[in-house]
Amino acid sequence: MKQKILVTREVFDETIEVLREHFEVEANQADRLYTNDELATKLQGKNGVQTQSSDRIDAQLLDKCPGLKAVCNTAVGYNNIDIEACTRHGVMVTNTPGVLRSLSRSVFSERFARFTGEAPMHYVGRWRMQLAARLLAGGESIGSAAQEVGYNSDAAFQRAFKKFVGATPGEWRKRAKAAA
């Protein structure tokens, strides 16, 4: 029987596939930040958790999650984790030191493209527009969606959105409402 783990924030789909070869995985691909109470609830029955710096792991959380045995922090540091509390609870903690060391821009771009099949800037642009599409479908105004994904100019946002999505933000919102 596979051990159960929680991945608290969105990661590459390929990462989930690799993890599923070894674990039963619950993944937060919606990339919603969990409250402490939600995180404690999600960790019930889990043996491990892949966290990010936005996730606080402390004694109070560990008291609620007696089955937790590993916290794997996807970050260079670990200031979001109470190491002493983890030690007292018998929980192993890992992080990713050196993940940013000795990696030139060109090497990063090449590895990223090999892993994802697209250049980093294209990936980020597509991801931003997917987020914007979700916001628009949820009723956000075009200006609010533009700001949320990092655009200060509505015109620039509308051009980028049409380039990636194939429709203007207004057209997209109408289609999303009709489909709902």
C-alpha cells in the first residue's frame, strides 16, 4: 500500500506523475493557499507533505497530524518550519538548498524547455493568461484580472490575452458565462 502525501501548491504535472509512481498523492493544482486549519484537515491520514514557503508547519499543526512523518519544503530555506517541533514529533524535514546556485540563465532556459516543452517566458505568459481566464470566468473585471496577473495596462493585457487564448477578454468572459 502506497504512503499518502499532500502537495500543498501547484507543481508541474510531470512532478505529480513521478510522485504518483511512489505515493498516493493529493495535489493542490488549483494553487489555493490553505489556511492553517485547512492544511491540518488536508493532512489527516497523510504520511508526508510537500510544502512551499507559504505553508507554516509548527507544533500546533503537528499536534493535529500524528501520522505525518516527512515535510519536504520546496524552498531554499526553511523559516516556515518549526524544526524543533518537527524533531519532537519525529517528523523528518527536507528542503532544497542550492537549488538556485550555479545555474546560468541559458542553462535554466534549456532545462526548463526540455522539461516542459516550452521556453520559460512562454510558459509564464501562458500560465498568466490561464489564471486571467479563470478570473474572468469567475466574474472579475478585465481591469482587475489584468492587475492580478501583473499588467498595468489594460491594452497590453488584452493583446497578450488574445495572443495566448485566441479571443479578447470580453469575448472569453461571454463564452464562459454561456457555458456555465
